[in-house]
Amino acid sequence: MLMDNEKLECRFELSDQNHMKIRRIMTDIHGNFYRCLHQDNLISAYRYTGMASALVRTCLILTGDLQLYELCDLFSQVLEQYLELHKYRDGCRKVGE
């Protein structure tokens, strides 16, 4: 358990097979997510944010690794925020037309 003054370091352990597998999955999700946004395919982009969110829960349940859980959670949050930014920018473009 972390104490108040302790900080969890979020980084991939390259020697840990679980970290490497999750890292590969995150890379695939991110690549597909970005491709969907680039093609303005928001429905599929939402699906990839859902996959990232599911990865957070799955990671904690299957590995019990708090560091990996934090990495997956941050990744999921980044995709959600990027999707919101894309929708905002798309709305601004349409208003300017």
C-alpha cells in the first residue's frame, strides 16, 4: 500500500512479459484509434476508447499489477480526451465553414 508521501512510478518494465504484452495491445489500440479519427470514423474511435477502458479493468483483475493498472488508466484517459478534442475541433471547423 502506498503512503501519502510515496509516488507510484508509471513506466513499463521491459523485463516483465505482462508489461510487454499490454504495451503491444496499447500500441495496436492507439494506432487503430488514430486511424479512425483521421478518417472521421467516430463510431469506431469510440469502440477503441472502450477497448482501452476495458484494458484497465482486465489488467488489474488478471495481473494485480498497480503500475500496469496506472499506465492503462492513463492511456484510457488520454484516448478519451483526444476524442473529445477531435469532436471539439470538428465542431469548430463546421462553424467556420
